[in-house]
Amino acid sequence: MNRPSENTPARHRIFRLPAGWPAHWRNLALACIMALMLSFVGFVQSWNLAFSLLNMCLISAIMSLGVNIQWGYAGLFNAGVMGFAALGGLAAVLVSMDPVPAAWAAGGGGIGLGLVIGFVTICANIYLWKRARSHGRKRYWLIGL
């Protein structure tokens, strides 16, 4: 294992083990420090907060492993991974907030009307698609217009 020398920048010497200690003890020591910090939060503030912090840490660790595998090892860029994380965050906010009556008064009817128009448009396109089978490529233009 490469041990940092005295010429190593300070950011690489933050948690250096004494000479002769096994390398896996560093991870064990960091896990113990994390457990002590979570226990401190549990005793001083509340256990609900401590378990919420632990839950968020584990979720973030699993997400970072997934992104590391996809972006790092496979070399694939996919913004969908973080897109789903953003949608999950948005869903949590929308579920936890009370509905605002002023927002429904300003655009609630427009949302309903837009859904009805979209449904009618989809039904009309399905009808036209089935009706124009014999027209070949013209039906793509018909549906597109």
C-alpha cells in the first residue's frame, strides 16, 4: 500500500495510520467515529433525527455507488440517474407541503382543461391512425399535423 510521505499535500494526510497498522483499520476507525457522532445526536437531540441522518447517508452512499459504476467504470453519461433523484426530491416536497388555494384559483381550471384537450387529441390520433391504414406513409403526416 502506498503510504503518504512528508511531501504529500495536507489533504491526503488527514487521517493517516501509524506505521505497521493494517489498512482496513482506517475504515473501521472512520465507521466508529460515524457511529459515535450518530449516537451523540441520538442522545442529545432525538433518535428520530439520528436515524433520519443515517437513512440519508445510506441512500446517498447507494446513489453514489450507482453513479460511480455507471459514469466511472462504464464511462456512460446518463443524466437520467440524477433526474430520477431530482424527481424523488420534488415528490417529497410536493407531498409534504399543503396545497395553496391561490395556485388552484389562478390556474387550476386551466390544468383540467389542458388534460381534457390532451385526452381528446390522443383519442383523435388513435382513431385517425386506425382509419388511415391504407395510406402508408401519408398517415404519419396526417398524425403529425
